[in-house]
Amino acid sequence: MNLDAPPFSSFHNEGLELAYFDDGDPAGDPILLIHGFASSANVNWVYPGWLRTLGDAGYRVIAIDNRGHGASAKPHDPEAYHPSAMAGDAAALLTHLGIAEAHVMGYSMGARISAFLAIEHPHRVRSLVFGGLGIGMCDGVGDWDPIADALLAPSLDEVTHERGRMFRAFAEQTKSDRLALAACIRTSRDLVSRQDIAKVDIPTLIGVGTKDDIAGSPHELAELMPRALALDIPNRDHMLAVGDRVFKKAALDFYSELEGR
């Protein structure tokens, strides 16, 4: 399997330069991928094999580096990172590429951004796949202030909070801008109201690992949405579910059913 990073391009939105790739089958139906917190298009979608999986299935595969991440601009102002703003980046990328609507798949923070995209730009979203975020999208995912503290600590050795250590180590592994991530984590957790998510009347797949202690129940979220299906990803936690083969197969089956294959 070729997991090499594809070539990236860039565009501008709200004064920020944002990186993306546009790969797969150029004649295929477009799927826009939106990665999670402290990750990037490569880390979430290329290295776990999603680009290859979707490209081989005949899709045009587009992925954005969210502001504050990857090769995109990294403002240190928390006000830059509300999900509505990042959903606006995703919509602007589709406009930049001349794509009227796309399937949208997001993981964790990317799932939240995808939900805001569907609510605020509904004509741009053909279907949704949420990974790594269930009812926590509406009810919250716990206290994340220690993660911001962990990102700002002088070193990993000084971080004692378990989840904080996990994300600090991940940020170091991905060579991220920790100041940008600390700003992002403070404002990117805006909740989606149950009333708003209930109005998202498009096909949706919600996949969460059975050992994920962050996401919340995919079944509770699916029950709120008119056309949603919940998927348990067996024996996977928040970090490992993203590349799981059960998740990939379910997503491919979901897209095939939409297209009547």
C-alpha cells in the first residue's frame, strides 16, 4: 500500500493560507476529509490508508489541513478556532475547487466541524461520516482545559494529566505548533445543539471505537438524526479507531449504498 503524502496546494480564506490535497480519481464523486485536533490531512487520512482506500474505490479525495494544523496558517488567537470558522474554511475549499457539493467525512474535531458545515452550509454536503465523536458532539466531551495546560507546559515530563500527556505526546510526534493547538482547544469545542443536529436530514454514518472514552455514544447521536446509522468499531480507542478496517469497510458500504452500487 502506497502511503506516501500526495502533493499539497493552498488557497486563502479569511486572510489565512490553508493547505489541502486533491487526489484520487479526478472523475469520481468528491469526498472532503476533515481531520481531528492536533492531527493533519496526512496523519488522519494518508498514513492510516484512507486516501488509498477511497481513491481505489473510484472517489476524488480532498483533504484540508485545518487552520492551526499541518501546513496551514497557525494563528495563536483562540477566536480563530470556533467550529463555524473552520467549517467556513471547508466550504471555501469546495468553492475554490468548483465543487457544488461533496460527501464529507470528519474525525473527532473534524466530525464537529463537519456537523457545523452541514448545519450552516447544507447545500454543500451530500452525506456525512462522523468518526470518533458521538453524543459528545451535543453534550460535551469532558474537561479539556488540562489539555491546553499540557500543550503549554515546558516539557512532557511535567504533565501528569493522563489525557493531557496523550495529546502533548501526539502534538510532539506530529511536530505541531503547540501555542496554536492550545488556542484551538479552548474554542473548537462549541457544542452542536440537539435541535440543530436533528435538522440534519442527510445520510449519516457515525463510527466510534468501543474503547473510546472521549466520543460519547454513537447510538445516542444517531437517534437524534433522521437518517443516521451508528457503527461500533470493535476494541478501538479514540486514537486507533480512525484507521480501522471495520470503519473503512462500513464507510465504503455506506457510500456504495448511497450510489446504488
